[in-house]
Amino acid sequence: MDSEQISPNLVIPVVLDKNYGLVHDNVRILREQYRIVGGLVGSLPMQPMQNSFLGLPLMLLPEELAVLLEIDAIVLVSPASALLSQAEQNMEKEPRLTLNWPISALEISKLAVFRDLWQKGYFLTPGLKFGGDYLVYPGDPMRYHSHFIATVTEYDSQLTCHEIVALGRVGTNVKKNRLLCFYNPNSRSIDYTTLAWAAF
């Protein structure tokens, strides 16, 4: 890494906007050291009128923020300190912001599943375009296709036959397995079930 040397003491400032984080620097470190991909949401300086390719800042999901906060890899700064270089200098003086997430039982389940898959070494990105919560990659999404579409459901919820068939078909149509994730809040355990459509 030429311009960004990984330092074990480096704490990355993240601008907290609602429950999403915006990262302006150290994006490469987040991806390579912490397996956090996020999504670019800014326009490119040389072509600001197009939206096919996006640039900095990098937007982080609430799940990504929560995992990074747990391991003390980031510090949340307010949008008022818009100049990050100044925010970095005043990081110790500024009161620490907290992430007011998760709130609902489903959000707690999503965070538990995200954390578990992330700790197992997977890369995760939002899975909305395939009708799931996350896309699960065995390696960096720039090099690998996702293997699973993860869908987090309540532990005591019962899926109908139609829902199971629909989830399996969507996964098969895009050449991925559907990963159903059930988080049990009482035992704090996660059960995984894989669906793959099989024709007779």
C-alpha cells in the first residue's frame, strides 16, 4: 500500500449521518484490513453529471458501523465537523457520538447475522437488488461473485410454502443459493438454512 500504510493504532473518522456513516479517507484500509466494502455515493470530480461510476465518500451500512465500533476501528464524528482533517486534529476534544442502532428485533437479528458472517471471513454487501438482506462473498467482491443471498428472518417466524418457493427461485435465477438466517435472541445462536431450486 503506497499512500495508505496500515497502522494498528489508526482510528478512522466516520461522519455519522442518521444511522449511516460516510468515510472520506482510508477506504482502502477498510476494504483490505477489515473486509468492509460499503458503497460509493459521491460523484467523480472530472465527470460530475454522470452517475454510472461513483466516487468518494463511501457510505457504510449501520451493520458495518456497529462491527467497526465494536473493534474500535472507527470513531464517529458529527456532520458539523465537515473538514475531516480538522476533525482528526480535534478528535479527542469532540464528544464521542454513538450509534443509535439497532432498535427493533429484526435489526438486532440483522446485526447478529452480519457480525457472524463477517467474523467467519466473508465479505458482505447489501442484497436488496436480489431480494435479500446481504450478498455473501467468499472474498473481495472485485474478484469474486457472491455465493449466497442472505435473508434474515425472525427466529419464530414461519415461512409459507409460497415464500420458500419464491426465495429459492429468485436465488436460482441469479445463480446463487438463498441463505435463510434465523437468529435466536434467547440463546444468541444463529441457524442457517440454504435453499436451492431443483427441478424434477
